Amino acid sequence: MTLSSELRDRAFRWIADDPDTATRTELQQITARAMGGDPAAIAELTDRMNGTLAFGTAGLRGPVRAGSNGMNRAVVVRATHGVAEWLKHTGHAGGVVVVGRDARHGSAEFAKAAAEVLTAAGFAVRTMPGPLPTPMTAFHVRALDAVAGIQITASHNPPADNGYKVYAADGAQIVPPDDGLIETAIRSAPPALSVPVSPGALPVDDVAGYLARVASLPRGTARDLRVVLTPMHGVGGSTALEALRAAGFTDVRLVPAQAEPDPDFPTVAFPNPEEPGAADLLLALASEVDADLAIALDPDADRCALGVRDAAGWRMLRGDETGVLLGNHVLSTVARSNPLVASTVVSSSMLSLIAAAHGARHVETLTGFKWLMRAGEGLVFAYEEALGLSVDPDFVRDKDGISAAVLACDLAASLKAAGRTLLDVLDDLSVAHGVHLTDQISLRFEDVSAMAPLVFGLRSAPPATLAGVPVTQDNPAPDIVRLRGEGVRVVVRPSGTEPKVKAYLEVVSPVTAELAPARAAAEARLSALRDEVRGLLKA
């Protein structure tokens, strides 16, 4: 492998225009090794200079490193210049922009850079006071009547990553064509060293409004509940404690080893409550203190996972189980007439049946809260299977793990007072609407260019049957394959935030007599479907 002159010159230009001494030196050292013929350095330089990060499901996201294809100050400066140009183009020049951040590597520096670019561009910038949950930034976009919000976060990605999330004036994540307009503006941006910057951003000096709103969410009066919670080394711990205590839930204990923000996430392989083993410390503490409910937030606290005790011990609920539990709770207590609930094409189909039973409307959207929050008027609840829950969309137009945690405690405490549990309600829902079991298969790719051919290959040559029943193809988007038959559904899509192709499985078995046989039949069918789909994907 040899270093091309084109790649060398591209690296030199980036180095010359990088305003950060550390990343400039970092790329200089790699380029020097590449010029010396080091094959590993040439491969690394090729990857680092392979285009620029593009706006995806959640804005920018990638490894913190020097070069155009990474998260660094130069990339953030040019991205923010693009956001500023987009705001001016759409008639929002001079408006308020809220900038927040988590506690990942680089977050403080990136948030400062974004604030300085926006201030120099004439916007009234308000910065969140320290590393705080992403939902608080989303809340303040609406509370401060801002024209946009920016959150520096990589959510539940691996420790090496960081990201850049953009909210529009309505408080929801950006959607087309805005993402395309921003990308175009970034491509036209001057070199980072030439983008004007200026201090002068003012802090958001009062975040009590968010906590007061979250504390008002419980529908019931019961508060006798022992809770254990982990923020998974993220920024949600202290805010979650404050919110729960303000709502009246005072017996709350944090997992000690994961209570404080730590960008290296030392106790978990991946800081994602969905990952096997990520909640082990949480469930161990729940068992030790005889808790009633276990709660895991992801590092920026926009996702919420629940752990419960069953006959075999403690386990984490699947995202679909939590979604239907809280969706049913909201619909059972909502005062709004003709309410709307929403879920995505990869989530369990049970919410639609629950909505019908309550006389409510249900909408199915594409994946991502940018679509869920735009499901329609009267929205009172939305969820996606990846632990994203919106229980108060009037005030936070994004997923919010902290408000979901408060409402989950409300439900669990009310059930405990009546001698019941969350699992009892899940059984009730299965009897009423059929046993709905879901699962997921994830394929991680080192070469992301191989993801699309896998999806499109299945799209062009789909199976005629799955789990013994005929299936038809019904694709909700060009990059999604959906196969459906009687009591069976499979959805295959590339992830919008990680180098993965994901397959989402669902089987449904009606309960005609006893619940146990119906569940056993569903589990057997899901197992067969899982094996079949793994064969299709060669997983």
C-alpha cells in the first residue's frame, strides 16, 4: 500500500486549516508515518480523511479523532457554520439557540466551539450549565422559544465516539429537507480556521422548570416504592434523583460504581442498557436491597430500561414490553379527548390494539423520534423498541428517559399498593390482545459499504415463507425490508447510528384458553423464526 499524493495533499490542507493544536499534531504524526511507508498509518489516514461525517438519524456521530471523518473541533466548527447558515436561510437569523452537552470525551470543547460560532453569527446563544441529560436541552428549546438546539452527545455509542444532535424550532429533531440543507451548507463552509468565533454565550441559569414538569407527571398517589437506578456512567444520575424525589419517590439508590459521569464507561463493554451484561450491576443491587423496580438510563438519559423480578430472579424488560406498559398507563389516565399514540415500524404491533381498546388513535412511523414526534395532533405517548419513550410530548419533543422513569415508578407504585406487579399487567395485555413476542438480530460491520447490499439482496429475493406461513413484502421505505404473514413479522434495516444491520422479529399468538400454552407456542415459533432469519442474513 502506498500513500497517494492526493490523500497526502488533502491531509496537509486539513492540518493547515485545523484550529486545534492537539488534533493538528495528531494528524501530522499519522501523515508523517504514512509518508514513511507505514501501511497501518496509510490505512488509518485513508479512513480519517474519507469524506466528512454526514447528518444521519441523530445528526453527526463518530469517533473523537483528528481528520475530516471524525468528531473534532474543526468538524464541529464547520458543522455549526452550516447550522447557522441553515437557520438564516429559513428565516431564523438572530434567534435563541440552546447548546447542551454530555460528559463524553471532547463534549465540553465541542459545545464551547458551537456556542462561539453561533454567537459570532449573530445568534443569542444559551448554554446548558454543565453536562446534563439530552432531554433537558430538548425541553429548553421549547421553554426558551429557541429557533434551534444543539446537543453534543453520542448517546449510547462506544466510549471512543461523540456526536452532534440538532433540534429544530419545534423542539424535535431535524428531518428532511433540513438535514440536506445543513449538509449542503457544511460542504460550502470555509475552512474551520476561517470561520468567525466569538465568546458571549449566556448560561441557562434555571433548569428547575424541567424538574417541576417531570415531577408533575405521576397520575396516582402511591409512593411506596424501592427503586435502584443506574445512569451507566452518564449524566442522568443526579437529575434522575432530583426528579424522582420531587415526584415523591424518595427510596432511590444509585449503582455506586456507575453513579458518576465517566467517559471511559469502565464497568460495561458498551454503555447501552440493551447490550447483554450492561445491567448486571443494576440487577445485582436490586436483588441485594430487595427493590421493587430497577431502572437503567443510557449515558445521555434519553433512554430508559426497566428491570423486574420474576420467578427466576431479576431481568430487564424488552423495550416493547416497557413501551406497551407505559402506553397503556398513559391511555388509562389521559384526560385529552381523541388522544394519539405512536410507535415505529420495528416496534411491537400490540400498541395499536391497546389504543383501539381505549378508543384512541395509533400511528406507525418510520424509525426515529424525529418521525414519532411528528405523528400528528393530540400525541400523548410514543415509543420505539430501542428503549426510547416519550411520555410528555407537549414539553419534550424527543425521547426522555427521566420522565419515563418517573412515570414507570408511578405505575409500579400504584400496582404495588394494589398487590400487583408490572408482569401482572403484561399478562393482562397478552390475554386481551394476544401474546406478542419480539426479538432482534444485529450484525456489526467493519466495512459499512457491505450493509446496503445485504438489505437490498433480501429485498430483491425475499423468502416465500417464514416460520411456516406465507409472507409478503411490504416495504415502508427504500432501505427497509418488511415481511409479514399471519402472526409473523420481520423487518430488516441498517442502523442510523451504528455500523449495524438489524432484523426485528415479532410473533403473535392468540390466547384462546390459558396464557401459558399460548406463550409457549409463541416462544417456540419465535425461536424457529430467529434461526430462519439468521440463515437468511448469514448471521
